[in-house]
Amino acid sequence: MMIPKQILLKSSLTLLLAISQLPCFCWGFYGHQKINYQAVFLLPPQLLSFYKKHIQFISEHAVDPDKRRYMLTEEGPRHYIDIDRYGAYPFDSLPRRWDDAIIKYTEDTLQQHGIVPWWIQIMQARLTNAFKEKNTAKILKLSADIGHYIGDAHVPLHVCSNHNGQYTGQRGIHGFWESRVPELLADKEWDFFIGKATYIKSTSDFIWKRVLESAAAADTVLLYEKQLSQSVEPDQKFAFENRNGKVVRQYSTTYTTAYDRQLKGMVERRMRQSIYAVASFWYTAWVNAGQPDLSGLTGEAFSEADLKEFETLNERWKNSDIKGREHE
């Protein structure tokens, strides 16, 4: 089965223009797709040639896990962990190993508060196996998916029970931090010349470190927005803008840039770190699989079932309600 023309490689300009028009949640469609897109260019030559051929698929499908939340109730907890439910930083009471955490807290409790660091480990094992099998479809789908979950782990409000400011009168801050700020500033002001992917000796230690960094930043994310909000009039905080042919109420450009300055570039740093982490997880999976030669793999990867799955994801996302927790 040939890959449909719409998922073949296009120029980066066309891609980024297209994704900037999509609706947003989590890092935003724009943010997740940009993270996966930029991560490709951090790969060593043996992987770069393969991933670059499929860069549009890797980028477009970075948002599949969010669309999956409109199909599967169990998908939601894979995107976050309310780590503050387990005590105080550095949350030593929470075992880092899944089996130990289940024994201490039960699987129901872990699912209730989110499982993103453990789910990333599951996805990493699956991606490693896909490289061993030299299965193009699995490599592409799992690479796109794990990029999403890694990106989520870098977002402070994905590691905080007050994930949308619902307890502090700041509803909307979730999308403000991770969607509005990067959509407005990333292409204009941010630098994505990052370096190269590196091998990660312990992906578990790595992702838990990033989760703790996110948790440590959550209070700052909330505090600075609260302070800024109290210093301006409502008509300065919000503006009406045309988005996809509709006039919508949005955080104003002035307010957004002021918030970004207060955070001293935190959103840009976390996006850069996400890009590096995604590329390094891809590279690590390939190395752990024995560094298979991918040069002979073709683009004829997706079965009728694969294509039907992509179609169903889009259908459910557009016409169904999200299952599980939303950003209240």
C-alpha cells in the first residue's frame, strides 16, 4: 500500500504554515508538531536520512495521542502526572519503578494521578522492538507518539494537580503557557539550533529528572501569571483575533510577550529540551536495537488498517467529546 500523497514529504515552510492553523491543546498542535519536526535534524546521518524522508508524517502525527483521547478513556493519564499528590519535592515517597509504585499505591491510584513517565518507558521499549523488526510503519507511528509524551513531560502544568489554574482562579493558563506563547513567539524569536542527539544510558532516570524539573517550575508558572494578571486591566489581558476564519477571545500579544519576559524564556527552554530529548530517545532506541540499517526500507509502509486508524482518529476528534480529564 503506497502512502497517500498528503503524507509525503513537503517543504518545511509549507508544513509549519499548515500546522500553525490547527486547533491547540497540550503543547498545542503547533508545538507538538514543531518539536517532532525539529528533533529530526538532531539525528546522526544513519537516522537522519530515514527520518527526513518521513518528516511530514512524524510531524503531522505528533498529535495522534491527543486525538486518541477522544476514543479511549485510558489515554488521558498517559499525558500527565499530578506528582504533588505524592507529597513534597522531590517526591521520594513515589517509587520510580512501575512495579514498586503499584505495590505501594495500587494501579488505580497511579492511573488516577497520571502515568506519563512510566508510559514513556513502555513506548521506548516498543520503539526499540520496531527498530529490531525494521518495521517502517511501527517505527514511524511509535516515533511520532513517543515524541508527544516526552513533550508533555516537559510541561510544568502536566506535572501539577492545579493543571489549569482551576484552584487559583487562573483557568486557561494551561493553554496560555503551552500553546499561545509558543505559537506567538517560536517562529519569530526562538532559537532551535540545539546540537545533536546523544545516547541516554538510563531513559528512566532521564525522564524522571525532566518530570522533576517540570514540577519545580509549576509554582513559578502559576505565580508569575497571577502577578501579571493583577497588574493589568482586563482589556489589556485579552484581545479578539481572527483564528481559522472565526473571531475568538485570546490572550493579547502584549500580555503574552510580557508573561514570556517574566518567565525569562522558560517556555523556549522547555521546548528546546523537549526537542533534544525526543531526538535522543529515538536515537537510543535505534542503538539499543543494534543500529539496524534502515536505508533499504521503503515508504510503502501503511496497511489499510493503518490508514483506517488515522481516519478514525480524525473523525472521533472532530465529532466526539474528550474522554477523561480536560483542562477544566
